[in-house]
Amino acid sequence: MTTSTGPGVHKLAIEVRFGDCDPAGIVYFPRFFDFFHQAMETWFPTHLGFGYDEFVRVRKLGFPAVHTEADFERPSRFGERIEIHQRVTKLGRSSIGFAYEVHGEDGRRATGRSVCVVMNLDERSPEHGKSVALPEQLRARILAFGLSDH
């Protein structure tokens, strides 16, 4: 489920599942990085008008994270519903900076940041595996979505 609350914010609701948790019943910290990626993937069709899969499978462009970090304020537990709030904080020639906040019923639980690069996935190209410029049409749609200084 995805929702939006105005320009520059993408929200993804997630039900915390048993498999997301450690033996103590709280979300195992690496799962948050997967949640951040899920938010980014759903942001593409929701706000940019492109399927993420279109870029990967058809256009042969990937968006791997080259830097990621997170801070955890309160635990999230099995059975809870949390929301990932995503903002774009920086747009480079071949990179996109994201900021994330994880919210539960009691407020913010965690924050995160990541930088993704645009990577050529076409194995036939001499540029395969290298960063490439963000396509102009995608850049325009990201700018229309809005940048945040969060």
C-alpha cells in the first residue's frame, strides 16, 4: 500500500511480519534497508509514472545504493503497521540522495539516508557496471516531485 501527502513525500505502509523480526520479536535492523528500497521502488510508479522494473529490465538501468545509514530510536514489533516516509534530498548527475523516516502509531521510530547511483546494466555495453547520467525525462519528473533539505 502506498500513499502520498503532498509534494516531495512518498509513503509506504508496511505490516511487520514474523520474518522481519529477530528472536526478540522486533524488526531485525537490516530489514529497514529493505524497507527503504521497497519505498524507492514504489515511488517510481506512484510519483514518477515509470515502473521500477521498466528501468531495470527494459532500459537496463539500475539504482544500487552506494551509501546507506540508519539511526534507530524505538523498536518496531511483529504485527505492527509502520510507514516509511521517503524524500529526495539531492539530485546529482548520476546519483539520487534519499532520506527516510519510519513512523509507527507512537511517532518516529527510525531515520535513514541512502545514495543511489544510476548504473548501466546492459551487458553488451562498454559502459556495463558503470555509473551513467540520470536520464533527462527521469530527472525532470524527480524535480517535479520535489527536493527536500531533510
